[in-house]
Amino acid sequence: MPSKLPIKWVVTANFTGSGAVAYMRADHSFSNAVAEAAVLATKEDAEAARKVALKMERIVADPYVIEVTHEAGVLDLLTARERIRAKGPTIPMRRPDPLVHAGS
């Protein structure tokens, strides 16, 4: 059943140095924790925040706005893509082969 909660917005990007997912906080800094993201009430506020992020290319790349719902401190990302980005890869990452990195 679709949510009856009002749509809100969050600005997301990727950290320029690492490529990790980044979420804009209320103070316009960035965090890799979606729980720290600033939840914006209007699309206009979200677009203004995205424009601020566009000027921070030394920190983040390709900022964009995503739709969310937010109730009682719980942030719900509305697309599968954004849920995957927030939680990490859907498959286990292979660890490097220790023999290759040991100089053998």
C-alpha cells in the first residue's frame, strides 16, 4: 500500500575522494550516514541546497535530489536504487588475495 506521508527531499551525492555515498546535513556539510541527512520540506528548498552542493566539488560530485518520506525520525528512501546506495552493495565484497599483496 502506498504511503500517505507527504513527500520530502534530501540532497545526495558521492564524496569526490572516495566515491562513497554522501548526504547533505542541515549545516551543508556531508555525511555518509543517511540518518544525518537534512530532510527538506519543499522541492525549492531541496533545489537550493543542491545548488550549494554543486559549488562543493572538492568535497562531493554530482549532487542530486531524492524523494523521501519522514515520520518520527524515520527516513524512508522511496526507490530501490537509493535504498541500495544507503545500505551498501547487495553482494559480499571479495577480500584481496593475501598472497598477491604480500609480495609473493
